[in-house]
Amino acid sequence: MSSALVVNNIEVIYDHVILVLKGVSLEVPDGKIVALLGANGAGKSATLKAISNLLAAERSVVTNGSIEYRGARVDALAPNELVKRGVIQVMEGRHCFAYLSIEDNLLTGTYTRSLSRGELAEQLERIYAYFPRLKVRRKSQAGYTSGGEQQMCAIGRAMMAKLSMMLLDEPSMGLAPQIAAEIFDIVRDLNSREGVSFLLAEQNTMAALGVAEYGYILENGRVVMDGKEEDLRDNEDVKEFYLGVAANDGGERKSFRDVKSYRRRKRWLA
């Protein structure tokens, strides 16, 4: 199967000093969901922003490596040009326009498209079919809606932009488990029904592996492990350090006190 996205050995430096990513390589096959896993600060968001060319706003730059989308180099493209190709990032923390209504937020997703009024209405109804709750709240200011509704709005806004690949950053952050599960169900539906490819950055390893077919684990800006979803779930280190399950303790969850020295004991860091 061909790869829609290929990231090859990229390095990212922040503020000309701090090496944030250290030779990260990954691939997202066309029409598949790939998880980018790791703790807070591992480099997940930096990886997504490197792909979507949003690093300049944070005084960061890609200093080595290459990024290709559908066989063409895209690491030098302006972010809006990448959006026109269908690669859209949904940022960590949603970032809706708080003083615009839900519907106006959705309409901002069509900025790079030329649509008639009828086509706009058709696209809105498509989004509301996926997110019925947004249709009910469509006239409400986004800043006064719930975190789950804002996350749905952010995903819907990306869908309005002729989406073919979504870079989805921490979609479950700050959400109740039931709402987070609903968001992951939408991810699965978009992938199966519309063929949208996903690179999903997520700290909730269990939830991410519930929808992804392949995963990469980041530690301190490096890819330290990758594999199929079932292989990662069955890996003893992943069970212990990311799923919170002790491999040799009958599946009991360990406390932080039990694993506080985990960095010294991870086999991939030995």
C-alpha cells in the first residue's frame, strides 16, 4: 500500500538552541489511521507542526530531513498551500474562535475553497450529520460551548476544507471519557466512510490504539518503538509504561511509586 505521508529523519530546533526532534521518521499509509504516542513533552505536537509547517510561529525550524505528501516534498510549502492539498491540523486545545458562532467557525474552514451558497449549505449539513450536537448549538458562541462540542467544531471545521489527511493533536485532552470515546468513534467513521487518513497524536495510549492500525512511540524527541496496533498492545514495555499494566503481575495496574525509575529500566533506552 502506498504511503500518503512520509516523514524522513527530521530534526527540529527551537529558538536556535534546543533540539526538540532528533531524527524522527514515520509513514502514514493512504486511508489509514496511525497513532503517535508518548508522554507530555515527548515531541508529538512538534512533529505534527513540522508536518503542517506551523513551527515558525513558535520560533522553531526543521533543520534536517524531508516531508513528503503523496510523493511530493511539502516541507517548504506555506501552511495554506498544504491545506489546499487536504492536509489539515486540528490543534491541541481545539482553538475555536470563541466569539464566533459554531456555524461561523465551521464556515472558516472553507477559506481556501470557492463554494457557492448551495454548496456551503450542503457541506454544513454533511458536518451536522456527523455531529448532530453542533446543529443544535450552531448559533451559540463557540466559547460558551462544552469542551467536547468545541472539539467537534474543530474537527468539523477541518472537514469543511476538503480534508484528505488530518493531523489530530490530543483530541481526548480535557474531555470526559464518554465524550472522548465519541470523538474517537467519529475518527473511525471518517476513516471508514470517507477514506480520510489520520496521524493521531495522543497521550491516551489505550484509546489511540483502539482506532489506529499502526503506532509510533516517541521519547525525548526520538522514535523509540513502532509496530502494528496488536504488537504494541502485547509488548511488555508498552503495557507497563504506557498502558499502566504490569506484565508479570496478572494485569494489575502499578502505582507511580512502583514505576518511578522506569527510564532506567526501559529496554529501548538501555
